[in-house]
Amino acid sequence: MATLADAKYTGLFASPLLAYQWPEAGEMNGPLCASIVAQAARDPGDVKTNVGGWHSEAGRLEFCGDAGKRLIRHMYEMADEMTRRVLAEYDQPPRQMRWTLHAWANLNPPGAFNRVHTHPGSTWSGTYYVDPGDPTDDDEGTPIHLFDPCQGRANTLLPPLVPSSYLIRPEPGLMILFPSYLPHMVFAHRGNRPRISVAFNLRKEPYP
């Protein structure tokens, strides 16, 4: 049985990044996609960082049924695993954490994008990819773009030899998790169908 021990852990700008391809994505993504498309058709959603796309209200993906509940459990698992690895770097034993979670769906039709932003008031932020939207660029798709949160370092530490940003190509079933302070954006989507993802925040309680 697959476990999070197989997840890829990367040191990025001295900030942790956890990426994992959930093996049961084929079972989850069909129902998730159908539920998100149906919700977008009946609910105007919110306008946050999205430009031209649809952003559901933040909650616990109640409109996604059992697939949403399953995905929520995976978000908690990712947060626990990320926290365990970060604590291990500092020779700290694992600790049971209490999290407050908010998740929302994003549906970006062609041309839609998300402006550069962070997620203040949270510990971890993440994204799960339901459907990359049949991108016209098979190599990159419509990537998420992560930026070095320290602009002084980005501007002075051997530019352009040391990267100050990082791209992640969306793939069905891929979940990524990173600190909420990490600036990120999503490029304008170029695809034959909408790009569908689920974003989420986890806040350690008590915070910070």
C-alpha cells in the first residue's frame, strides 16, 4: 500500500515543499470534477485572486460529497507529514497537531489566471489537481509559479544562477503543500477545457 514515505520533499528557498501523487486519484477525480462543474453552474462563487475564473466559497468541500471528504482527509495527512519532516530537521520528535482547514475549488477556463498572492493567517497552503485542462503546452501545462519570499535574497544571491522562482506542472492527482507565506500565482490557462484544482489552507491551533 502506498504511503507518504514515498512523497518528494524539497528544500525550496529554505522553505519546505511536499509533493505527492495520490494513487487513488482515478477514483476521486471523476466525481470531484463533476461536482465542481455543477457547483460552478449554480453558484457565482467568490472573487479573490482569480481573474476570469471561478472560485468556490471556502469550506470543507461539502458540495463534493464522499470524494470531497476523502480529499479533505488527504489534506490533513499531508499537513501531518510535512510537519513531521520539518520537525525532524530540527531534531524535534513528532507532535500531534490540531488544524483548522479551509478548502475551495478553482475552475479556470482558457485565459483565466490567479494573481501573485500569499495566504496570511495560515500555517500551510496547498493545491490538489483534479484536471489540468488539456493544456496546449504538454511540457509545462498551466503551471503554478512559486517565488522566493525573500526579495533581498532573490535580487542579490548570484542572480540568475540561483533560481528565485519555481514552476510546478499540474498533473491529475498531484497534491503540493508549502508554507502559507510563499508567494505564488497561476499563469493564464491555455487549454481546450477548464483547469480544475482544489486549494486549501491549514492553520495550526493555537496559532501561530
